[in-house]
Amino acid sequence: IEAVMAELAVPYTLYPVDAAHGAHREADYAALNPHCKLPTVRTPAGEVLTESVAIILTLVERHPEAGLLPAVGSPARAVALRWMLFAATELYPVVELLDHPERFVGSPDATADVRARAQALWQQRWTVVEGALGEGPYLLGSDFSATDIYLAALSRWDLPAGWRRTHLPRVERLASAVAARPALAEIWPRNFPAG
């Protein structure tokens, strides 16, 4: 979300939430987002937005001059939305299985198996994304979009760098192109210091 806002060149204030220590489950944050998940955005008008894709689409719609999605009704927009939603519905949910397998099993002995199966699923679904990417550098060829930011950010999670380089060279190219964007010069390395 921060990267999208930077690309849109809109002012924002970042309020870090220490999720590692459960700050997202405290009453103040839960009052904003009852699902107790990140991210949450409060607009200047006081609206509270949750769900990454809903936030991205709202921001992009409110700032069409930035061109972070192709024109409404265009074939390119359909492709961008397809893969943004694939990431949100097929990739993103697997992260919870990887990070918190204990939430899905009745016995602590089963967590390693759940994590291993989730890792295999995570990698398999990334190979689907890899197959959808062309010569790039972006999803839509030379046309950059908010979908590129979303895919690039998710590709930095729970995929070992060596595995990514070997199995996802097009995803790696896309992530490198996103990371090299001038608007993201400070944001990207702060959020993804290992690349």
C-alpha cells in the first residue's frame, strides 16, 4: 500500500503496527479493523479501508491521472485485475498457513506437515504466475501497473531467494523492475531489505 501511495505521489502518514508483538490485536487497532489484520488505511475523509486489493483499487480509482491501471473496459485492465485478484485469493491466503499453521490443526504435531504442504502449494501457485509473465519487464510488458507492485511485494514473502532465482526468473525480473522505480527508492529496501 505504501508503494502504491508513493507511485501515486499522494501524501500519507505511516503508523507502524508491531504485529510481531500483537499490536494489531489490541483494542485501538481492532476498533479500526475488527479483523485485526494489516493493512488498514484511514482516508482524509475519515473512511477506513481494509483488504489490500480494495485499498489499492480505491487509491487507483481516486487518482486515475497516475495511470496505475489500464483504462476501464480494456483488455489490459482485465489482465491486470485477473492477476491482482489471483494474488489476493490464491497466493495471499497461503501465507497464513505458512506463518501460523497452528491455527489450522488440532495437534501441535501436525504443524510441520501443514507448513510443508503450504510451502509446496505456495511455490506451485507462484509457478502459475511465472507462466503468465511474458518478456516484461512488467505483467503488461512495458506498461507498469499496481498489479506489478502487488505481485512483486508478495514474491518477497516465504520464497527463498535461491528458489526464486532458479524457478521464477520472470517474477524476479518483475520484482527487480518494481524495486528500481524512482518513487520506490526508499520504500522498497526498507520493506524488503534482502531483495
